[in-house]
Amino acid sequence: MGLTMKFEVTGQKALLSQLQKLSKEKIDDALRKGVESSSELVLVTLKENTPVDTGALKESETILYETDGLKSFIGPGDGFSPHYAPDVEYGFHHYLSGNFIPGQYFVENTYSETKDKVIDIFRGYLKSIT
């Protein structure tokens, strides 16, 4: 099972009530642009943070968008992520030596590095339509 990050736009009803003067189409368009821009930022950062041995883990990382464009999944695009991705993230006990190999937390680090930037991206797109 591979590691993925999920972006999902929620709270549209509250947003719509606050921005009644705008059309739903304009709002959804701004949100789609936010999902796309923020997903690209996260993917680039994830690839920068992904440790490389063979390169298979980094190569498997991509963005998959839901049909409506309001959700994206960042992770293995083919569904066959290298099976060791969770071990690289969280660490594992080596099967021969029994030694614990510490995790490298590349997904967690990516989240920490990008969370505020993602919020700023959405703010920018939503401000542009008001």
C-alpha cells in the first residue's frame, strides 16, 4: 500500500453563503485552479524530499485528479507504489540484522513545508474573483 496525500475541497456551502454575489461557476473555477496549483507545488516538493536509492519511489509519484477537478491525490499514479514506501517514511526493523532503520518522513516533511503555501494559493485564487 503506497503513501498518498489527498486534497479535497470542502465547505463549499459556507463559502457560497459568504460569496453570494459570485456565481458558483466562478468559485468552482477558482477552486479548481487552487487544487491544480497546490497539487503541483506539493508534487514538486514531495519529489525533492523523496529519498532515492533506485529512483522507483520518486518515479511513481504523480497527481491524479477527480473528474470535477475539486480533488487531487498525490502519490503513486499506477497504484503499484514500491511496497517499501511506508518503511522509508516510518522506518522498519531490518529482517536480517533486526536493527531498526529510522524513517525519513519525506511525506510528513512535504506536508509541513507546503501546508501554509497551499492555503495562500487558495486565498489568492478566491481573492481574485471578488
